[in-house]
Amino acid sequence: MKCAYCGNEAKGTKEHIISCAILDLFPECYITFDNARHTSHESDPMVKDVCAVCNNQRISYIDSYAKDFIAQYFTKKYREDDLVEVEYDYVMIQKMLLKYAFNDMRSHKWDCSFFEQEIIHYLMNEEDNVPKDNVTVMCGVAINVSPVPDAMFGNLKLRWCKDPILYANSTIRNIDYNTGQVYLNDNIEIEKFEDLAVSYLFKFNSVQFLLMCWNKESDKIKQNNIVLECQYPYHLMKAEETKAVLPICTDESNYHHFEHIHVRWDGLFEVGLMRKYASGGKFVHKEEYEKEWVKEEQKIIKEHPRGKK
Ligand SMILES: [Zn+2]
């Protein structure tokens, strides 16, 4: 086997697609749903084309950062009125998402030509810490603002997908406030970004990251970043920044359908508010269900302790 990182011939070792240390934070999510292969299983998502040296010595510093970052801020759930401020290292966030995307793409045998020498060097070397201008990262807090409990669609705290759908306009045409009727937009457009090479969306419990990788020679990156920053309810992470207050990036629909990224002005945000006010300001039944679910999770964790997998 040729190692995906160093290129040397070696025996392949099991590399977690999302680092094992992050999976360890959520032992209740013990089932892997593999939609691409139409299967589910109890082992962790893996790829087996990394040599032992790269896996254990060269790229593991990324996992340590990733685990600390997620553990510090996102193992807990947030409410709509919480202020979520994070301290972050932009280079490490870029590396973490690039690594996971690269792992996932290899596991599907997709075209990995974006991950050429320079990006591989960036990932393999902790001291290579000049952020990549052709990689954009956006970040937002995922909060279930819908009336539907989280677990109703499965225990889906950790999710990732290639090619998320970025909308260009609202999914709602208008709302009749007298009757509460919602009129859907029958002319929904998808935003096209020029020179986009790879895009991914990651959800780690209460945070979502959007990763956009642009062709290196592109002169559209600045323009694309402006569109992204203005159009979506995510924070555009920056190399010169160390702290950020993260916006809520989910509405009542795409909290559950996470691969759909709605525009900031999507009517769904308002539909959610209207629904909540109509229910007296809170979703009583959802809250009761979720209290019970927390107890259920504790049982699941006991029944499925995470060992070496
Ligand atoms: Zn290697």
C-alpha cells in the first residue's frame, strides 16, 4: 500500500475519518450510518491507507487540537439566547477540516486532486502554519429551534457530507400573518461558486463547519468569501482573528436536514418564531421528551462503552 500522506510503501493502518478522540466524546452515537454504502454498523468510520508513522506521529497533532476544541465548547447543547464565544487557532481549524475531508474522500475513492503536495505538507507538518488563502472556513452554532426533538430522526450528533447545498434565495415566498399560512418559494435557486474545488459540511453536536476549497489559481476567492459572509448565517473564520461570537446557523428545517444551507433572510427563521409564539413561547412537549432522552442516552453509554475499535 502507498501511504496517502508520505507516499511510502508500507502496511496500511486504520485511520479514523473523524478522529477517535472526538468520537469518544459522544459514546451514545455508537452506530455508523453509511448512506453511500446503504449500510449501518457499530464500528467507527475508517480508512486504511495511512502508514503507522504518519498516522501516529505526523498527523495526530491535528486530532489533539480538534478534540480539545470540540470538548471545550460543543459537547453541550445551546439555547437560542446563549452567547457562544470561542477562542480558536485558524490554522488548526483549517487543518482539522481538511484532514477529515481528505479522509472521507479517500474512503469513497473520490478524486482527491485538491490534496496535492502543498496541502499534504501543510497537514503533515505542525510547523507549517501559514494559513491557506484558498481554503475558506465558516462556523455556526447548531441549535434545535424546531418543535421536533433531536432524537426523533436518530442520534445524529456527528455528521459530515460533501457538496452541501447552498441556497441563493429564501425557501419561503411569504407568510400570511392573519392565518399563519406559509407559501413556499417555487423558484428556489442554488448558489453557484466559481472555482470551487471541494466543499464539505461538518456537524459536531452543537457546531457546524462549512469548508470551501477553491482552485489555487482562482481570482474569485475574495468575491466568493464576500457572498458567503453576507448570504449565510455563519461566521467567516479569519487568520488574523483568535476569538469570535458564533451565530445560530440552523432554522427549524435545516437543523434536521443539515446538508441544506439556507440564506440568512430565509423565511424559515421567521416561520420558526411564529410557530413558537403560537405554542406559548416554548415547546413544552419537546422539552419533556428531551429530558427523558438524556436519561436514555446515559443507558446507551453504559451499554456501549467505547473501547479500542
Ligand atoms: Zn506515511
